[in-house]
Amino acid sequence: MKAIILAAGRGERMRPLTDHTPKPLLRVGGKALIEWHLLKLAAAGVVDVVINHAWLGEQIQDYLGDGARYGVSIQYSAEHTALETAGGIKKRFPCSAPNLF
């Protein structure tokens, strides 16, 4: 199974926490928010994950790496300027092809 995580938001409501840390890397219960999602996806049988990111996205890539420690394979789709939700999906999947990864 495959999944996409939309993690490109600025996290305005979480400021000032998100001024230097992307919202997906904020820690809750001893883990970064995005780690909880990756672990649940892996437990559900998802093996391929695309993470769409923009704000401080390189921190997300550096922290998560290839996904092996979560039991998934991660690919990244970087937005250099925020494209909003539909824009991030369209950038990664420009056509409605059946094989999205």
C-alpha cells in the first residue's frame, strides 16, 4: 500500500514553535508528530510514503531519512514556494495515473 503525507504548511497557529522547526517535527509524547503517522501507516501495511514539504522541509528529510527505521520507504516532494493542498498533490502527481509512486 502507498500513502502521501502533506507536510508543507507553515504552522502559523503553532508560532513561535514553528519559527525554527517544521510543524511535523514538533514533539508530542516523546516523538515528532510525523513519526506517529509513519508508525501507524507501517502498522496498517503501507510500505511506500511520499512526504510533500515546504517550510523548513530539509529538516524533515534530514530527520526521517529513507524511512527504514519506521518500516517504510520515503520519497520526498519539495515545494520551493507553498502551493497549498491541491498544488502539492498536483506537483507530485501531475496526471491521474493509476501508479502514483
